[in-house]
Amino acid sequence: MFIKISGLFCFFRARLSRKIVLWIFASILVIEAVILIPSYKRREDELLRQLEDVSGAIFNSIVRLTQTSMKSNGMFQAKVKTLTQDSVVLGVTIYDFQGKLIETIGEAPDIDFDDLKNKDILRVRSRDGKRYDVALSADYLGINYTLIARHDTSNIQPKLYAFIGRIAVLVIVISLFVTLVTMLVLGVCLISPVLRLRDDLIAAGEALSKNGDGVKFYSLSVQRQDELGEVMVAFNQMFNRVSREIEKRKQAEKVLSAEQKKSERLLLNILPKPIAEKLKEEQENIAESFAEVTILFADLVGFTQLSENIPPTELVNLLNEIFSCFDELTDKYCLEKIKTIGDAYMVVGGLPNPRQDHAEAIAEMALDMQQAIVDFNQKNNMQLSIRIGINTGPVIAGVIGRKKFIYDLWGDAVNTASRMESHGVSNAIQVTEKTSNYLKEKYILNPRGTIMIKGKGRMNTYFLIDRNNHSSI
């Protein structure tokens, strides 16, 4: 019983329930008020008619007196006073048929002969409800006189108030009963399912955020053959559809994310990360000037002759093995690989992010590249050698083209580095004098002397031999 009562109060706590309750209660009150007004009027008329019935006998006696005693006014007045004494009639006014005032006995009424006009009966109640005047025409009485009597109605108003009180109590009781019964029925049939459906909607939101696993809805267990049942069916269909669409979207996002990562890796394999970010922002004319970088060119000596004696697939695999090792060294020393051209490899230090030790980082890589070729020859029983040229100076770096674009370098420093490689010696690292100035404190360098460089004239060059005291950056 307690659970049922508490469940009923739960219905009233719901905002929708309170609106329904107030609407029903107010509607019943309005209906009863509309009914009460005519009921009050009828009750008032009923009590006044009862009053007239009581005063009717007095009226009849007064009518007889007017026919026998009007000649003796003193006797007539005395008899009228006797008739009206201790009765509901407080006073009487008598007019002849022409409207002449004949006599006023007791309390004078508020109406007179002129108010009656062509009416047979006129009834008027005072505003305070304590007096009630009734005028009867001569024609109505069948005599030559018009009578107007004043009645005491002071005891009628309390009766009307009591009547209103009984009706009001009855209305409130009926309203409460109808409201409670309606609320109970609505609570069971509508409010409770709606609240449960609301909980299902909240649970659906949480379930969708958690991939919809293991959720149990109240709506799934209810079979209703009405509009609310149709809403529940539609809710379940919507949830299942949204769940499927979210799952499809997540799968698509996973595929898209994987493809995006592949694209990112591919782009970063082609371009430096800062340059790739600028391209993704659709920035045009990507070009920067760097005051000091160090460029390395490396070429595999004898690889062209080797390519004539081995199958293409094996040749590509060998070249891939060598350049993959070089790529690892590029990552190790945080350098930027620019490109490969055939069996030539180009790398730079000091861009796109400038650094102070760009020459040292390139020197370290050059020495490790020599060792990588030695290891490669031992592993594959081959006799490859490498020729390396290095130069330091200013360059311009940027992206050119719209298809198969590449991050490239321009400037005299680049051309000079290329000449250092092409005019170099097999298994040697040739550097310019400018680069040697950066390296002489930490590395062993042997002067080669002055040599003729194509397009540059005579230049002082050096061979990078090893690290000084085997130190490394």
C-alpha cells in the first residue's frame, strides 16, 4: 500500500503530471462555478417565494381590510399593525387605483406606484439583501387599491451562504476525487510509461557514447497498442538505426584515420614536417633563405658498372639496402634528406630548423656512411666504394612544381658541394675550406691542396679523415 501511495506521489512530482492535475482541477472548478451561479439564483428565488407564501395570508387579510375598514383609518392601521406584528412584513404602503398614496404603515418600501407602471407584480430586493419589496397592482388583487409590502429578509442571506458553502465543499470533494482518479489512471497509462521512456532516452545517450553495448530498455519489454506504443517502437527503431550508423561512422573514421596516417607518413617521407604543415594549410610559394647550412653529396663509385652485370630487381634491392641505411643515419643525426638521383644521395644539415652544429652533424654522417659501405661490402661480398663531397654556405630552400613536388635547395653553396663530390676521390670525404674551418677543432682533416674545380676555378680543399681523439657529437 505504501509503495502504491509513494508511486502516486511520484506522478505528482512529474512536471507533466502537475500540469494535468492543475488543468483538471481548475476545469472542474470552472464548470461547477458556472453551475453554481444559476443554482444560487434559483435557491434565492426559492427562499423569497417561501417568504411570499408566508406573507400571502397577511396580504389577503389586508385586502379584506381595505374593503371594510378604509373609512376608519385609525381602526385600519391598528388592524394592519396587528397583522404585521412579529411577521416577515415590516411595512405596507397603499395606493388607490389612480396612484394616490392612501396609507403607509410601518417601514416604507423603496418602490412606489410609479415603479409598478403596467406590471401586475414587481419584486425588488435591497443591495444588502436584508429587505425585499413586493408590489401587487389593483388589477392583480381585484380591488381598487395597489399594495406594496416590505419584507424582512435578513435571515435569508445566511441560508444562501450556507447553501454556497455546502455546494463549494461538494465541488472541492468531487474535484479532488475526479482529479485523483484521473491522475491515477493517467499515471499508470501515460505518466509512468513517459517517465520510463525518458529514462530510456537518457540511457540511450549513454549507451551510444559507449558503443551501445549491453543496454536494456524498458520500451523493449512493453507491448502497447496505442500512440505511446508507436512512439516506443519508433524509439527502438531510431536507437538501432543510430547505433548502426555510429558503428559505420566509427569504422569509416578508423579507415580514414589509418589512411590519413599513411598519407602523413608518405608526405613526411617526401617533405620536412614544417614544410608539410605549410602545404596542408594551402600556403603557396614556400621558399626560405638560410644563411648557413652544410650540404653533403654522396655517390656510389662503380655502381653503374655493377648494374650492367646483375638483374634489375637485385640491383634495386641492393640500392634500397644502402640508401635505407643512409636514411637511418639521417634520422639519427636529425638531418634532412633532400633527394636521391640514381645512385647519388643528397642530405643537408641546418634546415628547415636552423642549428649551430650543422657541419658537425654532416661530418658524423659522412664518416658513418663510409663505415656503412664497408659493412655492406662484407655482408654482400662486393667491392663498392663511396665518394662524398661537403660544403657550407647560404642556400634558398623551397617546394617547386604542382605534381610530384619536391623540397629542393638552390645556391652556389649547393653547386660547390656537388663539385666537391664529383671532383673527389673514391672512399674519401672532400670538404671545402669553409667547412674545414667548422670542423678543424673536433675532426682530423688533411689538406688536399689547391685543385681546379669546374665552374669555380682553383679551390683549397681538405679530406675529412676521422674524429679527433675519436670524439663524436
